[in-house]
Amino acid sequence: MSFNMNPIYNKKINKKDLQRLFWRSIPMEGSWNYERMDNLGFAWAIMPLLKKLYPNQKDFADALTRELTLYNVTPYISTFPMAIAVAMEETNSMDSSFNTNSIQDVKTALMGPLSGIGDAFFWGTLRILATGVGTSLAIKGSILGPILFFLIFNIPHYLMRYYGTFLGYGLGTNVMSKIEKSGIMDKVTEYASIVGMMVVGAMTMGMVKVNFVTKIGIGKSSQSIQSLIDGVIPGLITLGLFGLMWYLLKKKWNPMLIMLLILFVSIGAAYLGILGA
């Protein structure tokens, strides 16, 4: 299973299209939102390519809807999953039997691992290196301080973003072609779905915090409700809250209304001493 930085353009997408994707990916986080995170920036970046792949308005609308689902990834490597999604959409535009669910499954499966690698390298390593070099010169009054900070951080960033576009497209076209010929698409979709659900579950436990500070008992033997529940089934409250949100969304509740409900309940419970930090 091979791929390279210079994929063969023998379908609908060409090098100029991918270069356009690169440029449109840069402001991706300008539309970051709490409901679906990077979805608007992701969809906006690949929208011209989707229009090219789907001249029919309904097909284009369906593709855009697929790409507007929740997505969050380190912006500096965002072109890699974007280009893979484009390659899969390209295959779908030419094959009516293509399983479109696999597009979102693969995106979701890549979201966690890519973000972990991207954050560790760009935020945890490169940014610190650039800051150390830039600050050491800036405190001496040298104009090279901010310049070197900008260059050390952004040269690898833009190289990664640019070549990641072609790497992702090459990977996507080659992988999907081989998978289609081998007939194992159903298995790939199933495994990608499993990994995707694991990523969503891990994100939920990592990002959602609920702490019941109300105590039961007297004196030193007293324990908070939170510690008692965690002692039986850790994460049960978070799981219950996630289940409630899923239920309300299934009942077509407005996401903004749900967020406001969580906000007011949290403030009220904190004021009454039920919830705490």
C-alpha cells in the first residue's frame, strides 16, 4: 500500500485544487465553536472541491452536510484529514455503491491520534523551543527575537500543512482504491467506527467535569457524594450526563438551549453547595 507526496491526478481533483485547499485551511479556527468545534472551518476549506466533485446541487448539499459534523484537530496538521476526506468524496462521486458512512468514520478515527501528535509537537515542543530562542534575544533588545520566534514556529507549521495536503490525498486515493478492490470496506468502516467511538468517549471523560461536593457522614468519616460514586463506578456521573445530552439531542432539543440549561443548573447547584471545583 504505497503513497507519496506527488499523487497521480487521474480523476477529478488536481494539484491546483489541493493547493487551494491548503490556502483555505489557514483560517480554519476562525469559526471554532463549542457545538461542533472545527466543523465550519473544515467544511469551508474543502467546499470548492466538493462543488467540483458534485455538480448536482443535491449531491453537493449531502456532501457538505457530511463534512459539517463535529470535528476537532490540531490546525497545523488539519490538511491531512481534509485531503483524505476529499479523496474519499472523490471516490464516492464516481462510485454509487461507495459507503459514505466510512468518510466520517475515518475522520473521527484520525481525530484523536492526529491531535495528540500535533499538540505534543507544535504546542509542547516547537512552541517552547521557538519561545526560548526568541525570548533570549528579545530581552537583550534584539529585533531578531520576535523574528526568529515567528520563523522557527511557522516554517515547520506551513511545511507540514502544505505537504500534509498532498500526503493525505495520496494516502486517501491509494488506500481507498486498494480497499475497494479487496472488498474489505465493511471491515474498515466497522473498525474505524469503533476507534471513533473510543475517541469520542475519551474526549468526553477528558473534557466533561462534574464534582458533587455535598458530603455524607460526620467529622473525619464524612465523604463527598462524588468520591462515593467514583469508588463504585469511576466516571458514572459524566457518563450519565453524556447520556442525558444525547437523549435531549435525539428529542430535537436546540443545542443552544441545552447549553443554557447546563449553565444555569451548574450556577444554581454551585450556589447551593451541591457542585464545586
